[in-house]
Amino acid sequence: MDLNDKKLEDLFKIADKVGKRRYHKLTQQDFEDYRQFDRWRYVNGDSECGTTPESKQWVKDNSERLCPICGYRFSDRDGRTIDHKLPRAQYPWLSLEFKNFWVICRICNQEKGEMHWYEYEHYIFVHHRDRYDEVRFARPTQLLRSLKQG
Ligand SMILES: [Zn+2]
């Protein structure tokens, strides 16, 4: 299991540390991006929840018929949602970073909650081992590296 990979663990730790430091220096733009996402996100095609034509199109272009985590059809799992791989609550400046987005079903999104990615991989490994490969595959490695450099 490559979660025991020391280098990987270090990468997450550094990214987390850099993230925390950055968090204390949030800019006006960061807050605007954070709020902007509320108007942009896609939840069940429900415009009251913030769907815009652009976000609807983006979701369409970036998802298949099945949720990449659980493998069920979106229609059987409360529909599609845009999730931030690195949670927006912890990384507000990544609110509108497309590399940080993926389309997952609403049920998986709720289960993921505000978990940090590293924590989430552990969670999936323990609770849904059959889904681990998919989650591992979606790991935002580049984004974590860019955090480290920032
Ligand atoms: Zn799912």
C-alpha cells in the first residue's frame, strides 16, 4: 500500500503546512473566488443551488455516466456534484482552480465532507477498499507539488 510511502506522506505534510501558512494570508481575491464558486457549482442541475450554464457544461464535459468513486450511476446517487479534491474550507484560494475539481455523486461528496485528501485516502482504504484504486488514481499530485513550491 503506497500510503506507507514516506515521500508521499512528507509531500502531504508539507502541502498541509504550506496550505496553513497561505491560509493566514488570504487575499480579497481568494474570498471572491470562494464566493464565486457558490454561484458556479453544480448540484443536481438545481439553479437555486448555484448552477450556471457554464458550470452545467463543465460538468457535462468532465463526467461520464458513472461516479468515479462508487461506480454507480449518478442518477441513482442523488446526481452530480463538483467536489474540491483539496477542500475549499482549507484551501479557499483553490475554490476556482479547475485542477482541484472532479465530478462525483452527491452521496460520495457528502461522505468525503471536509476531509483532507490524505485523510480521505485512508478513510477509503479502511471503509471501501474496493474503491481505493479509483481514489488513488484521482490523487491531486501535481496540485500538492505546486503547493509545496508556492
Ligand atoms: Zn459516488
